[in-house]
Amino acid sequence: MNREKQLAKNTAIVAIGKICTQFVSFFLLPLYTALLSTEEYGIVDLLNTYVALLLPIIFLQIDQSIFRYLIDVRDDEDSKNKLITTTLLTVCVQSLLFFLIYIFIAQYINNEYKYFLATNVVAALFSNILLQISRGLGDNLTYSIGSLISGTGTVILNVVFIWGLKLGAYGMLLATLISNLLCAFFVFIRKKIYKNTKVKYFDKKDLKELWKYSIPLVPNQLSWWIINASDRIIVSNVLGIAINGIYSASNKFSSICITLFNIFNMTWSESASIHIKDNDSEKFFSNIINTTMKLFTSLCILIIAFMPFVFKFLITGASYSDAYYQIPILMVATIFNILVSLIGSIYVALKKTKEIAKTSFYAAIINILVNVLLINHIGLYAASISTLIAYLAMSIYRFYDVQKYVKVKIDKKFVFISTIMICVILFIYYLKNLYLFIIGGFISLLFAYICNKNFLISILDIIIKKVAKKTK
């Protein structure tokens, strides 16, 4: 099986566990905005933001490290046992220390949801670790099912707790906690991790190697956190928790693209690591990056173009109406976010984690500065615009920096045409004219078809061949 087909196969397997639950969760947005106040929604979003902050600080990104190192030892049973045991014993000790310290600190925190912060951090950690172990071992099916359990559990429990039991913010936080634990338990049992985990397998040398790879990823992850989450903290403190609830709702639409891309990116980062030393790696990388950018740029433009038709159906609470104006800015930011991640996989493949951290750090500083400078002048727009500028700056820097290692060629004609297309669709979006909306929808569909025609034909050809093969 060639590289492209293997990548497509792995992506399809992982997608099973992600797409359905993520889209069901997205379409529950009307439920959330109808039953939760902007304050409640803002509180949940802010707590999840702090969970994302604490995870890399406490556990040193070891979940990313175990995935990368297991790829290299899939056929070495002894090495696998050492890596898995060393990782799990280390995070167990770290979790215990974290709980002890947090119980002491919690005495001075005046917040009714404070204990969810500690429990959700640890539950998310073990869910992530075990899912990454599954990926590292090459078992994308288990990863997919585990993700499906986590996603489905969260959706079902949210409906039960919010709509059925009227638990509000408590219900959302409890649903996330239980779902992460179910996911971790499933992977642990299905992969029989208990057979790979014995104290005698613990290896200090392996731990040093894991940390050598993962620790540089901590400032990188913190930088990503600043870009993605500092906006919420600044907005909450300057404009209020309710406005953060609006901003959180705005981000739900760009999260569609990010969710879909992350499905692909998980298998892409694995494929990049495996094929980085191939003789034609530059051609392979350029082809994948250009094809992916065409697909997701088209998707982002389509979402912006059709948003005026569906916004009122998806955002049902009148207090969330200002989210309409933030969505297109965040969608454009998503395009550059995707390019950043695609190039980032090359750094991962080369184990250049320091380069990842450096570029992310610069972008984080830009994000904070722009946000702080503008928020008192243009309000919530500052958060969206600062995110866009940060991702744009990082994508440009990474593109030119990565040329030192792999000569990636970008389709300049597509860049030019898509830039014009984005400007046209944004102009139509903010004019709020029904006839222009219809025209915008039509040209965005035409643009998407033209840009992705060859990709769609190749996918259709694969499906036809598969069906023909089965009918013989």
C-alpha cells in the first residue's frame, strides 16, 4: 500500500471515532444556548481553558512523547513494555502530587466548581495518554473507538444532565469527567495495558529520553494555550464572563474545521514521521500540504458563505447574537492555524521540538499584545483579530523556517485566488443582503469544486474500485 493510500486509510479509521460525535455535539449548540445562560456557558469554557493550561505544565506533554517513541519500537516487545510502564508510573506519581498540592491550594479558592478543575485535569490526562499509546502502537481502530466512547458519552450525558436533570454548568463538567474516565478504562482493558505495565519495566533512561523530547513541547503547548485561550481570560476579565460565553459560541463554528483537520493531522503526523527520510519526501510533503490546504480553505469559505442562512437555527439564544460578527474572522484564522499544524508535523517528524516551541512562543506574544492593545477600543473583535494575526504570523514564519529541512512548495496560484475569494465572501457576509448571500453561496460552492476536483475524483475512483471488487 503506497503512502497516500495508507494515510487515507488511517484517516478514515480515526474519523469514525471523531466526526459523528463531534457533529452531534455541535448540533447540540442550540440546546446549550437555550438552556444555559451566557454566564454559565462562559464559566464552563473558562474552566476547560484552565484544564488545558494545567495539563502540559503538570505532566510535561509526555503523552506526545510516548506516541512518537512507540512508533519506532512497534516490533520490540521489551522496549514497548519499558516505555509504557515508565510513562504510566510517572504520570501516576505526578497525579498524586498534583492532587495533594491542589487540595491545599483549594482552601483559598472561592469557586463552586473548583474541584472539577483537579479531577478533569487528571481524567483528561489518562484518557489522552492511553489514546496516544494506542496510536503509537499503530492501533488506530482502538483509538477511534475510544474517542467515540468519549465523544458519545459527553453528548449523551450532557443531554441527560442539562436537559433532563437541569444541572446546568455542573452537568457539562460532570459529563466531561465521566466520559474521559470511560475512554481511559476502555483503552486500558482493550489493549491489555496491564500486561505491559510492571514496576520492573520502569527505566530511568527511557524517562530521560521521553522528557528530552516532551519538555520542549511544554512552552509550545503553553504558547498554543495563550493563542487559543488567553483571549477568553482577557475577555472575561475586561468585558465579563457573559461576553466570554458569546466568544465561546463563536468558536464552535471554527471548531468544525479544526475537528475535521485534527482527525487528518493525527494520521498525517504519524505518516510524516515514518516517511521523513524517503528520497522523494519533499514532493510527498508538498503534495499533501497543498491538497489539504485547498480542501480546508474551501470548507472554511463555505461555512462563512452559508452561515447567514443557519446562524439563527444554531444559536437560539438572543443574548448570543453578537457571535455572528466574530465567526468569519475566526474562520479565516483557522485557515492559517491549519497551515501552521501541517508544517508543524514536519518539525515533529524531525524531532525539532525546540523549533516548534520557539515559533509558537513568538505567536503567543503577538496574540497577547494585539489583544491587550485593542480590547478597550474594539471590544470582542480584539480577541478574534489577535488570534487571526497570531496564526498568520506563525504560518509565514514556519513556512520559511522549515525550508531549511524540507523544501515545501506552496501552490501560489491557489493562494492568490483564495485570498480574493475570502475578501469577496467577507464583504458579502457583513453587508447582510439576502440576494448577495445566495450569490456568495453559489460562488463558494463553485470555488470548492474547482479547487478540489482532482481530489474528489480520486476519492470517487477509490470508492468505485472498492465496490466493484466486493461485487465480484
